[in-house]
Amino acid sequence: MSIKAVLWAFAQELETPTQKLVLIALADFADQNGWCWPKQSRLAKFAAITRQACCRVIGQLEELGMVRRSKSQRTGSSEMTFYQLLMPSETDDAEELSRHAK
């Protein structure tokens, strides 16, 4: 879990509480660079929604520019999905702070 990712997810203003909860769930699984690869069934359980609803919400988060989704090569009968939280970089954070300091 990345505290930075979780704090970022909590700070986002989203259209629905479900979007926010799924984003927080992704952040809870993310590493310090914002990458994670939980199964959608696990995310759905975390957010107390169906797997189909979770898939729909992740698509919404992609459209909002919060998440990028990519699939790995199929190995056997399963395919792993990777998610990247599109958090600002450390450089972006420093620039934002300097703008507010002026």
C-alpha cells in the first residue's frame, strides 16, 4: 500500500461515491509508483459492489483520467490486468506548491 496513493485518492473530487471508493481500493493495492494488479472480484468485494459494476466504474475512472488500465500477455487461461493511478509526479507537486506560495 502506498500512503501517497491513498491520500491522493481521498483528495479527488469524483462524480459518485462508488467511483471514489473504487479509486481508494485501487490506491490501497498500489505501490509507490501508483501501479497495482488486483483482480476485479477483489476490488468489487472491497467496494461492496458487483464485479460488473466495478468494471464499469473503472472505465469511468479511465475516462476521467484517474486510472490507466493495461492487460498482460495471456498465460494459460487467465489474463492479468494492471492499473496505474495517474497521480501527479513529485515535480508536479513541487510546482503546485510554488504557485501557491506566490
